[in-house]
Amino acid sequence: MNTAVVYAPAIGVVLGLLFLWGSLRLRRKRRLIDDLPTAKTQGVFIGLVELKGTAEIEAPLTGFLSGQRCVQYHYQVDEHWSRTVTETYTDKEGKSQTRTKQESGWTTVAQGGESSAFYLQDDTGTVLVRPEGAKIEPAGLYDQTCDRSHPLYYAKGPPQAVANSDHRRRFVETGLPLHAPLYLVGQARERTDVVAPEIAADKEAPMFLISTRTEEKVRAGLGRGLWALEVLGGLVFVGGFALRNHGLNHMLFMDCLPRYAELAAGYTALALIGWVWMAYNSLVGLRNRVRQAWSLIDVQLKRRYDLIPRLVETVAALRTHEATTQTALAAMRNQLAATPPGVSGPDFSGCVPSLRAVVEAYPNLKSDSAFLALQQQLIETEQRVALARAYFNDIATFFNTRLEIVPDRWLAVLGRMQPQALLAAADFERASVQVKLAE
């Protein structure tokens, strides 16, 4: 009795479940990509983010094979070999026989690479990326196969040859080229050297991906992979029982068809249960990211609440009693006084033109470093608030959409999840308070 045939059903079940688990992991990643809105680099805060931009670095690396400037590269040199082998085997009649066959393959004879922290740049700024630990989907930088007559053969490869070598080598290099468009999903954290975020590996993060492919292509690739694993898992799951039946009992396929249908239905039920588990956890994670996005708005509003009084004091110390100065300061103070800390308040971007007018009217302000620094902080703060608000609305929209579409809306009932209201312009309006500057 063939042992492999006897244990085929158990092996099929184990392998089928492993394939199913792998497909659910890919489905979770694709769903995560669907639920993450693309953020701007200036709007990156602590937490999981999705970004699009170009790879930039002050001191680029140079590819070993291609000589191309990049932020990360890896090269590999493979050498081809072939040989004729003679083997002994036992035929169906139990007699020993010999046969010869040709074997060939590639052996890696050299490899290496470099990687460096780099900046991802978009139209709002840059953010530092530390690629260690990331799944990198690089671009092809170099690919050539040559023989010993080519200068590359020994210039970039070792002098010694492998056993049974055909003296053909394949040189391949991949990497992240400088200025290349990148798609990134990763965990943002606070930098230790300056007050700014960075993207780095985090064992708690569900994904850390740096890809030269577009978001659409990454998503499509995950979709093809998960469907392939699910179908393959189903075939292996049922195939183990089919192998035992036909190997031991020599039963016809049609005789076993009802049994195979039951097995297929069982595998489908397991897949459905796994999907429900994955989808519900995904909804919970999306709801928590919505809450985090709202807390980020509070953080930025608190930062603004603490910053503006210092700006007002600096300008007031250097001001005159001209109407333009008093108007700009009064507008800022009035709006600030009407907005408690941590509560959505007015946008001060409208005051920026007035401040510029003040600077033009009073050149001595231009020489005051404190005023210039605080003015820049005010502009950046308003941009941060706007980006945080836009990010909140984006991810809340994703969440609300999930709660309305089938079958996610049925799962949302289990967690009593409710739609999240979006922030409108009216949510940031406050009544003004009259304030006069002392003589």
C-alpha cells in the first residue's frame, strides 16, 4: 500500500488550508490599500499612511552593474552549467535499469547591493523613508547574458568558474532609481533628530511596501495572487481525497462526484468564514483609523492654539498703530479667543496676506528672525490643519462607503458601527470677539 496515497487526504487538507490562509492575507492587504487614502508628505502624522512621490537623496548610490544613480539596488551574477548523469532505477518488473539524462541550471556566483535612507517628495514637501525591513518592488536596472569573450564576464564577475560551467553568465540588477515615482504604504513615527515624521519598519504595522509600480498595479497583482491561491487551495483540498479513492479503490470519477461536491462546499464555507473574519477586522481597523484621523486634527489645532499667541506678541512688540497692523492682529486674536483648545477652529490662512502687507509696510519686521520664524510656522500650521482635515474627510468617506455597500453593511451591524460625519467649512466658524491693542 502506497503511504503517500493513504495520507493524501490529510496532506491535501493541510495544504489547502495553508493556501486559503495565504489568500486571506493577500485579500487583507488589498483591502487595506483600498481603505487608505493617499496622504501628502506635509500631512504625514503618526500611524499607517499611503504616499506617492519620487525618490530623492542628496548623495545617491551608484548601481554596481548599471552605473545608474539610485537610492537602493541589488545585483546578482549567475553562471550556467550543464552535465550528463547516469542513474539506476527499478522498472515495473522489479529489474534494475540504467539511464542517462542531461541536467542544467544556474548557480549564483556573486551578489550584493546597497540601501540608504531617502526622501519621498511630492508637491507639498518631503518625508524621510528608512527602507530597512520593507518589501521592495524594484525596477529593472540591468539585465545581460554574455560569454567569456565579453569584457563584463570577468570585470563584474569572479575569476573562478563553477563545476561543469558552460561559461555563460547572467548579470541582473534591480533597484529604486533616483527621481523614480514610488508608491509607499508604511508606518509613520516621530524622528529622533528633528521634530518631523519618518516612515520606517514597525513589527505591529500590517504592511510596509515600497514599490515602483502604481497603486492600481499593486492592487491588481494582489488580486491575481489571492484568486490563484484560493483556486489552488480548493483543488488541493479536494484532490487529496480523489487521489486516495482512485489510488486505492479505483473508483470512477462519476461515482465520487457527490463526495467531491461536498468537499468543495466545505472548502467554500471555510473560505467564507475566513472572509467574514478578515472583513470585520478590516472594518474595525478602518474605524480606528478614522478616530485617529480626528485626533490628529485636535493635535494640530492645539499646536496652532499655542503658537498664535507668541506670534501676536512678537508682532505687537514691533508694531505701530497703523490700521493695517491693528486689523491683522485683531482678526487673529478675535478668532483665537473664540476657539477653545482642541476644538475645531477657524482657518488663519486669510490672515497671511495681511501679515505680508504688514511686513512690506514695516521693513524692520523683515530683519526680526523671531517674527519671520513664527510667520512661517503660522503658514505651515494652517497647511497642516488643512491637510489633517482633508485626510480625515477622505478616510471617513472610505469608512462610510464600507458601511453602505453589500456585504460590508451586514458586518457593520455586528459591531454597531455608525457613519462618521464629515467636516464642513461651517464646522470651523466661530463668532468674533472685540479686542483692542493697548497704546
